[in-house]
Amino acid sequence: MQLIWLRSDLRVDDNTALSAACEQGPTLAVWLVSAQQWRSHDDAPCKVDFWLRNLAALSERLATLNIPLLVREADTWDQAPDVLLQICREHQVQALHLNEEYGINESRRDQAVSESLSQAGIAVHRHLDQLLFRPGSILTRSGGYFQVFSQFRKACYERLHLGLPGLRPLLTPQTPLAVASDAIPTQVPGFAVPPASLSDLWPAGETEAHDRLQRFIDEAVDDYQLQRDFPAVAGTSQLSPYLAAGVISPRQCLLRALGHNHGEFDSGNSGLVTWINELIWREFYKHILNGYPRVSRHRAFRQETEALPWRHAPDELKAWQEGRTGIPIIDAAMRQLLATGWMHNRLRMIVAMFLTKNLLIDWREGERFFMRHLIDGDLAANNGGWQWSASTGTDAVPYFRIFNPVSQSRRFDSQGWFIKRWLPELAASDEKNIHSPMPLAPLFATNDYPQPIVDLGSSRQRALNAFKNLSTRQVEESPFE
């Protein structure tokens, strides 16, 4: 008997570990409910709900293949070895198959499971699945991990030109087993059930993920390079929750894109080339996560920036979290996040830079808040994006490049459509006044919209001074490395 341990790979098609298990013999699947661990990782209730809904869809697909799905509880990951060992003994499992994950806690968990099962004579097979290239296989000439995205992308393209990753063959039903599948929970204690509207926004299942990918390629990808920065336009694939949960694989995405672009990575359809670059960005941050474990521990990649004098400003932080900053584009973006579990990528950069530069609040506060609300929350991508915006990370924006949220709003939401959607109190304003937080403007005097909590000009200078003074401050010694 083979056992596939499902984690961030909630699909049947092109699931490397599942295919490998089925090739070896009769297969069982298992999912572990780890509520306390998920809470410690700040996983959002909407993300846990998305997992459960996709698990239910996956269970139905596995049933057509006669693969039973077991659901067991391992409240924290240190319980996983014993829980899995018990399943293996109960069902005479000869080998456990799992797809690799790359956070430091995930790596330690998998190592502990491997050691426990190996001591009991049960083989453990780890498989590359959520990435195109195994971390450690794309390195600089000196043997280190790339720290600059453009160089990493070039190395990836060189590898892809040598040969594309293939998809796993479609599975065929196995002989039925005398094992019943468990019921899929609809809720996990400690995680509130999100409103039904989120199920409508983010339907579960592989079919939905592939339909989204195809619609994107058919309807939006030609203009992706031009439209992806405009939050009022449906110009992105909105596949990130499905990629984060493993409902669709990066190989499926890449090969579909290349098939539409005559096999070209860096020529042809500019929209597809730009989108493929986004897949490589996702890859880049996971390689960084593996190569520099300190980022898994919420430490700055650029260790000298640990000395930045972040402000303790709980009222301003709360105003940012609740969409009450008095800066319309910031507040509209935060309200989108709270209502949908998702935020447009351009807006993620704008709100992150506002928090870390204009408010000079520690990027970790924002990283944590995003993880607690994002349906596509992913440690590597979220950390990478926050550290990029805060100028503390690898390949980060230079500290002196600070987005002006009003200028960004005028450029990417010129008519104010996005702002009006999420800030109905500003619906009557014209396109000239809707972006500016001028406290004396008539627009702001006739409704309940708050005045700005910070002056953009002086706060920008405050951030510049903080970064300039880094070289004269004592850099904190990292206790982790």
C-alpha cells in the first residue's frame, strides 16, 4: 500500500507525488487538520475555508479513481510523525509520498516524518511539484542562490530552453480498496466561516482553476502587460489562490502559456511573456525562502535593515488595517482585501510602501496582517513582496524610490472607478478630486471620510532620513544565523 500525504497540492492532474504513489501500487490519500499550527502561521480563515472546499472537490475526484481520502488531526506539526505512522501501520503502508514544501517549519516537519517512518521500515519519497526547479539547482557561478531576479530569470530560461518540464500522465482508476473515505470537515475550530460571497468569488476545484486560466489566455492575456496595473480592470488571471493551494500546477500554467505563444519565453505575445515572468517571480521567492531560512523567521533579508527605527504607532496601524487612512487608494485597497480575501498586486505594493515608508511601521506588521486575510497567502510570495516594498529584501526597490499613493492613484485609477467601488462615500466626487487627500476640499467636508493620518511629503522625508542613517547605527546581530 502507498500513502500520499496531501498538503499544498489539492489536485489529481499533474500531481507528482500522487502519480508516483499510484505507479507503485494501491494508494491511499491523507489530509491532516492542523488548526493550532495554521493559527501560529497566521493562515487566514478564508484560506482555510478554500482548502476545505477544494479538499471536498478533490475527494470526489479521488473517489472516481477508487482512492480513499482519510482526514486526521495533527493539531501541531510535531504530531504529524505519530499520526502518519499510525495510519501506515493500520493499512500496511510500505511507502509515503509527499510533495516538497520549503518553509523552515515545513522542512523540519517533513524531516521528522522521514526519520520516524524510516525507523519503522517505511520508505518516504519526496517529490518536486510546486516549482519548476528544485531549490539549489539554479545557482550563481560561485554556487550561491541568486539574489537578483533578472539574473535568476535568465538562468531559468536557459534551463527551460534545454527542456520543458512534462506533465504527469492522467491517472486511471485502481482496484477498489476496502477502506472508506472520511467526511471532509466544513469548518476548523478557531477559524470563522467566511461569508458565502467568497465561495462565489473563489469557486473550488481543478475545473474552475483551468477555466480561469483559459479565460485569461482567451480574453485578457494579449493586453496583460498594459492592463495588469489597473485595479478597476479585470486584467489579471486571479489564479494565485489556486496556485497557492496547488489546485493547478506551475507546469500546467507554463505549458498552456507557451502553447499559446508558439513555445516562446521572451518573444512573441508580450502579455504572455510578462505573465510567464510572474510565474518565475513566484519561483524566485520560494528559492530565496529555501536558500535563506532567516526570511522564514520574519527576519530582514538585508540584515543591516534590522536596525531601522520602526515606529510604534498602533492607532495609525489600525487605521491602515481598517481602511481609514484618509488616502483614498489605500483605503479602497484595504477594503478590497477585507471583503474578498484578495488584493490587486499593484495595490499590494502601494499599501505596503505606504505602511513601511510613510508611516514607518515595521513591514512585519503588514506581512502578518496580509497573511491573516489573504486567500492566496503564501509565505514566500508575501514575505518577498513586503520586503521588496520595505527595501529590506532581496532585489528590493531602492529605499529612495517611494511611491506617492496619490500619484499612483491618478496613474492607475484615473477615473476613480476602483476607489468609488470600495469607498461609496466618495461616489459623488469627480475624477480630479477623488485621489487627493486635501483635508479642506469640499469633497471631504460633506461626508464621513476621514482626513489623512499623515502628510505624504514630510513622512517621505522621515523615511529617507531613517534609511540614510542606517550606516551610522549599530546593526543588530541576528540570533538565527
